[in-house]
Amino acid sequence: MRDETKCIHCGYRPKNTEPKMVPIVQSTTYVFDSTEAVGEVFDEPTKALIYSRFANPTVMAVEQKIADLEGGVGAMCTASGQAASLLAVLNICKSGDSFVSTSQIYGGTVNLFAVTLKNHGIECIFVDADADAETIGAAIKDNTRLIFGETIANPALSVLDIRKFAKVAHSHGIPLIIDNTFATPILCKPFEYGADIVVHSTSKYMDGHAVQVGGVIVDSGSFDWTNGKFPELTDPDDSYHGITYVGSYGKSAYIIKARMQLMRDYGVYPSANSAFLLNLGLETLALRMERYCSNALAVARFLAASGKVESVSYPGLESDKYYPLTREYLKGASGVISFVIKGGKENAVRFMDGLKLASIEVHVADIRTCVLHPASATHRQLTDRQLLAAGIDPGMIRLSVGLENVDDIIDDIVQSLERI
Ligand SMILES: *Cc1c(COP(=O)(O)O)cnc(C)c1O
């Protein structure tokens, strides 16, 4: 099946007289015929449903759909994108270990990696996404367990050279984990370029309608965990009567461990109802991504030609630094643009407040166009000088282009620019 078809048909195929739509199984528990039947499931927990803290039929249908879209052997949904990144790392990192991440990642992930995981004894070493292979390799130590990066970084809008990072990771016997939120599997399938694990915030384009916060981890099944560096996957798990994940589950070892061990213990599983809503979003993902890309490209071109705009950052523009990588890895540059208005913070605020169609939101990747002015929101506490040091121009606006008619989106921008 092609992506458009997978979006609609994967994960749930009803049989004779079964519901056409994936049912919402809003049940915490499942019943068993006998004491022995329960015992068997505890010996082999992947055989049947036990408890909705780590597996539920509605959620599992969505997991299968996303695994099929990414081309992986399995997926596990989480209650948020943050939980997906957290569990993806914790599955192979413990106190005393380190991992490498590009600096150009989502701000929430920076906090998680640089502060919270550090408090738990896990060190994150940051490297620039544009660093050469030698510099990335030099950051890797004996206790380094993985490399992490974003396909299209939020909010930097840099595009990752996935092959380069995969090559460095594999030459050190460690996996590459990619946050593919902004690209979605429609625009990029990181496994095709050597990534081993993919995570998403499904709160963004996958949902697309701003109705559920969620995340997902997808396993390519292609990483060899038996090189001696990953005893947690090759040695017996005392919390599961001595099971060895690679021995019992082969290519699915990583994702099954994440569910059987981490999801069982941390319990950050989404509700069936959230998964049902996510599935509705996924059904039109392929169609929507095409339009996000074409709308955003038209808006980016309009902004680049405007005399009131100082600069535009959108990896789909031919003039953009990341255009060559966009051509190499992406079918389109997705829907988020950042641009700098002439006249600094004052004009940026005036522009934002003058918009009539686009709404001001701390969100991106929604069906509705929305804007955010980092200098007066997420980075509000910084002075102009500190903002520039952090790489954020006081006049910078992040624009998440929606699926309204592109002429209406541009008309709204025009009328608000005219007030400046
Ligand atoms: C939003 C986002 C996250 C965090 O996801 P939540 O669902 O908000 O927890 C992680 N990575 C990227 C790239 C994001 O845009």
C-alpha cells in the first residue's frame, strides 16, 4: 500500500459484521476464562491484553498504523511527545550513561535532556546539527548509548543530515533516534536513511486538529542490540522472571521492552478515546501534509518578497541554507515558517495583534493558521541582547501555516503588515 492508503486502512481491518470504524474500547481491564489463562498471559504478556496501562485495542490499532507508515516492526503510543522522547531514551540509558543530541531540538526536549535527565544521572552531550562527522564522533564516550536529532527542528527549522548521523552512530555501535514530528512519515521516513528508532509528538500534524496530546515510539527492528553494549536487551530481566528481550522477541526487542518494562512501570499510556481521535487525524495525514507544504511555500515566498520583512526561514525556499538537505530527505518542507519583521519587537507585536484570521497560540501544526512571537512569549524573560545571543531576533515570528485557502492566509498577513 502507498501512504494515502495506509493512512486510511492500516491498523484495523474489520471482519464480517464488525464495526467499520475502530471501536473505542474504553475499558481498563480484560477478562479471562480461568486462573490458568491469567497465569499464561503473565508468562507471555504479548499474547493477550491484561491492563490498559500498557496495551489497549484502540491504541494498538493506531500503533500498527503508525508503524506501517514509518516502515517499522512495531510502535508504542504514549500520553505525550515528551513521554515518547523520555521512554525512547530510558529504554537504553540508565544513571551513569550519556547520550548525544543535536542542539537544534524542541525546547521541551532540551529541558528534559539537559536538566531533568541530568538530575537522574544521565548526561546529554549537545552537538550542532551542522557539525561534521568527526566532531559528532568526538562527542561520543564509552558510556554513550545513542544519538538523538530532529528531522526538521522545532523551532530552528534546520534539516538533519540523517545519513551522516546514522553513520557516526553505527560506527560506534549505538542507535540513532529521530524525532520526526514536523516531517511526519509522509514527508520523510528516517528508517530509509539509517535511523533506528523514531519518535513523534502526535499532538502536532498527526492529530492536526488540536484535540489530543500524545506521542509515539516506532522501532525499525534493524538495529543489532547484541554487540555487547546493551545488556538490558540481551541479559535476563529480573522484573520479568528472567526474560531476555532479544532472545524472546528478536527484531522487536526494543519496542517490546519499552512496553513490557517501561510502560508497565511508568504508565504513560494514552486513553482509548485519545487514540480514536488521533486515528481520525491520521486518516487524512497524507492529504493534509501536501497542502501544508504548498500553502507554507506560497506564504514563505510572499514574505520573502515583502519589503517589510527582513528575513524568512523556511527549508523549502531555494534560498534557504537547508534547501539541499530538504531536497535530499523531504518530500516537502512542512508547514512552519519563521520570519523577522523589520523594526524589531515593537513591529512584531503590532503585526501579531493586527492579524484577524491567524490566532496567537503556543502550538504549531494545527489545521488553523497560528502565530507565536517568541520574544514576548516563550522567551519573554530575556532582554533584546540575551535574545540575540540565544539566536532569537526580537522581531522574529513563528508562523504555523494552516489549511485555510492560501489567499485568505496571505490577505490576512497583508492587511496586518499594512498597519506597520
Ligand atoms: C511538541 C513537540 C514535542 C513534545 O510533544 P508534546 O506532545 O507537546 O509532549 C516534541 N518534539 C517536537 C519536535 C515537538 O514539536
